[in-house]
Amino acid sequence: MRKAGISCLTQAESNVSSRKSTDIFVIKKSVFYYKKEKNEEDDKSQEELDLLVEQFQHGGFCTMHHRLQNLGFGWNHKQVYRIYKSMDLRNKRKKRLPKREKEPLLRPVNLNLTCSMNFIHDAPECGKSMRSSNIIDHFNRRNFEYHYWCEFPSTKAVSQLE
């Protein structure tokens, strides 16, 4: 962005020098004139990555880097990752589940067809543990049975269900 602004200022139409325009945009002169050199190693590693991607489409970066090492290429993982990113090979594996369609709950037609059981645990200030058990009928949303005990062993829960 800054380089584009500097190049606009230094064109023949304006009387601003490149030194003054780099000062305006607070950028070093060396950064403005920097040109990246083309690296033959990058081209070769990109070709090899292309070949590997054709063979192993679902492999990620680590898999590709290890395969390149096994083939005898001693490239640094940072160089391979830079090329991997530039080729836009990042593979998103996790796919979201489609949103489920919400269906209305079915209401029972008669009493005692469906019911829910709920266990609640509470401890008042005195510190004594209190447990309660509710059985609610779905037809009229009222308590079918309600039990409140200080001790609520499993035998009582089973007898309540029977």
C-alpha cells in the first residue's frame, strides 16, 4: 500500500523525489527499492510438491514435508511451508454438520403415556444434603409423584419407578 503511494508520488507529473516520498510514507528507501530474486530451489520444490499433491490429495503439510524428505530432498521445513502456503494447498478436513430442522414436540393424547423423571440435589445453610425426585406427566405438565429425602439410596429410586 505504501509502495503504491510512493510510486504515485514519484511519477513524472509530480515534483516529489523518491527520497522525500519515502519520508512522507515513513518507509526506508531500501525497502522501496527491494526486489525479490527468483529462486530456482523454490521452483524445484514447488514442482515436487505439485507431483506429491497429485498422488496424495488428502495429505497435509507435515505429510508432504516428510514425503519430500523420504524422497531425498533436504529442504528446510520453513521453505517448504512458505511454498505450501503460496500454492494454497491448505486442506480443511473438518466439515460442519448441516443444521438440523427443528420439529415441534409431540404432545401425548392421554394421561400417563409419557413422563419424565428428574433428580435434584440441594444443600441448605445447615449443610445437610437434601435430594428430591420428581416424575412429571407430559400430557398436563403436572407432578405425578414427588419425593423429598435426606438420604436417597438407589433402592428407593427403583421402588419409586415400580
